[in-house]
Amino acid sequence: MSRTVDALLAASAPAIWGTTYIVTSQLLPPGYPLTDGVLRALPAGLLLLLVTRKLPPVDWLGRLAVLGALNFAIFLSALFFAAYRLPGGVAATLGAIQPLLVLFLARIALGTPLTARGLIAAMAGIFGVALLVLGPGAALDGPGLVAALVGAVSMACGVVLTRKWQPPVAALTFTAWQLTAGGLLLLPVALWVEPPLPALNVLNIAGFVWLCLIGGAYTYFVWFRGIERLGPAGVTAFGFLSPLTAVLLGWLILGENLSPAQLSGAAIVVVCVWLGSRPARPRLA
């Protein structure tokens, strides 16, 4: 399969993750961020385990616990906590530092070259996301800011370690292991912190099915597959597509307005995704 197809499949993951805000706000019962995270990860992981029919070896359980925590348990907890404490634009802008973190972490852990193009694309992408989603009246909240940063660092570390700790199994199997590990780690926290879900209606069920099957099983499979085939630096710029999708869906479905600044931000994001996903050239360091 060509690099272009691999890149398009990997890019579809954060583009679909951009639907999470509108699905959560319009279809899911409010006030259950941790439960939402469990239902996004654990059923998808168990489903993929049934498909792959391969359990992890005992000597991999420790690494899977770390990956499950970084990519799912810690990340999802921090993501939803920040979403409740910060305006969406502030949270998205702080989360946009993840590609820049991945570049430096991949250089340290994997020896991946740092390129001027990659660094420029990452920094310009942060600026583009800020234009796209950050409003003039954005309020700041200390715990929310910390949570957003923790989420960005957690996912960045998870992306790099997913490539460094690549087991000799298919990407679908590795995805099943990580989703299940993350969901199991988050489950007791959700049960302890949050009350039971209310009776679900058809829209609630549709929202959970979308987040589990499409936003969970499919997206994380193509995302981890992309990390395996393209490397962390080759996929991380695609993360800018998530806020872009969220803004476009707000415009198309919820009737939200797009300002000239937001349109400029969208254009910058598209250019940065293109630049950041191109193959690496000679290193700076």
C-alpha cells in the first residue's frame, strides 16, 4: 500500500475525532465525561480482541498498562476535565502543542530527524488552530489549563512509545490491546467518581455506538497503523484536523458563523498538515 493511502487513512482518525464535541453535546447524556471515555475505549477494545483472538503475552502487560494510561486513561480524563473547565478554543489551542512535543520526544526516544519544515509546520499549526477556535473572550482556569497540558503531553508520549514499543503483531491486535488496557484502567475511576448512567434513548445509543465503533475501534486502528508505517513525526501533524473538523461541523450542522480570522486559521491548518506529513529530509540536530 502506498504512503499516500497510509497517510490518508491515518489522517481520517483525527478528522473523525473532531466529531466528538458535536456528538457529545448533541447526543450523549450530560455530565459523564469519564464514563464516556470508558464507553469509547473498552467496548471497542473488547470487540477487536474478539476479532483478532490474540491476548497479549504476560511480559507485555506492563508496557500495555503504560500505553493504555497515556493514550486513553490519562488522556481522556484530562481531555474531558479540560473541556468542562475551559472554553473549547482554549483547550483545543493547548492541545495543538502535541505535534511539537512529538517532534522533540521522537528525536530523543527514536532518533527521528528534526527538520526545519516540521518545526515550522508544528508552530504555524498552533497559530492556525488558535485563529480557528480561540475567541476574544476566552476565560482561563488554572486546573483546566493544567489538565489540557497534561492531556497533550500524555498523548504525545503515547504516540512516541507506541512506535518505540512496537510488538511483533498486527496493528489491529496492538490496537485491541491498548484500547482494552486503557478502558480497564479508566473503568474503576469512572465507577467511583460518577453516578450510573440514566436510561438511554435512541440518540444516546447512536452517539455511544459512533464513539465506540467509528471514533474508537476504527480511528485508533488506522492511527496506530499510521504510527507504525509512517512514524510519529509523519502522522502527528494530522492532529490539527480535529479542531478543523469540529469548527466545520459547527458551521454546517449548528449554524455557527465563520469569521475571516477563522477562515485564515483553517487555511493555515491545511497547509501545516500538508507540510508536516511530508517525508523527513536532512536533520537540524
